[in-house]
Amino acid sequence: MTEVLLVFCTFPNAEKARQIGTHLVAMQYAACVNLLPGVESIYRWEGKVHNETEVLAVFKTARIAFAQLSGELKKLHPYDQPEIVALPVADGDAGYLGWVTDQARP
């Protein structure tokens, strides 16, 4: 297993996702972020079922930077309770994974 994590977070629009994603990469809390617009989310919030179009951001980060990335996401995110889900990368290209861990340094 590597020390690389994929962190998923949805945003209300591309502008906010791009703004926060750029900030987190600049702070070196993430090496890279991919923005996937047009994600349809169906969820229950405050007792009601919602259906919204969102932007999914996939952050590539090092495990050592996750606490800073998560804290900054919570601070800057417009949602009361943002989705912040981290999955470990089981394997991958050694060069790419090394680049991620070199770039994501809190």
C-alpha cells in the first residue's frame, strides 16, 4: 500500500470547486485535483430528499497532508457538512505515486 489517498468532495458549482482546488494545490495539501462537472447527487438532508447537479473534485494527496487538506476544505467549503471521503491507493505507477507524495507536503 502507498501513502497516497484519493479524496472525494462535491461542490455546488465549478467556480467554487476550482477556487478551493487551486488553493489546496497551491498550499501543497494536494498534488492535483480533477474536477468532474455534471455529477447528479441524490441525498437526504434535513429530512428531505434532494436531487442536485454538483461538481465532484478528486484530490490526490499524501496521507501526511490529509489532516490539513480536510481542515482547509471544511473551513472554505460553502456546505454546512461537506463530503470529505478519503480512499487509500492500493497500488499504482511508482513514479506517479512518488510525485504525489513529493508535492503534497503540509
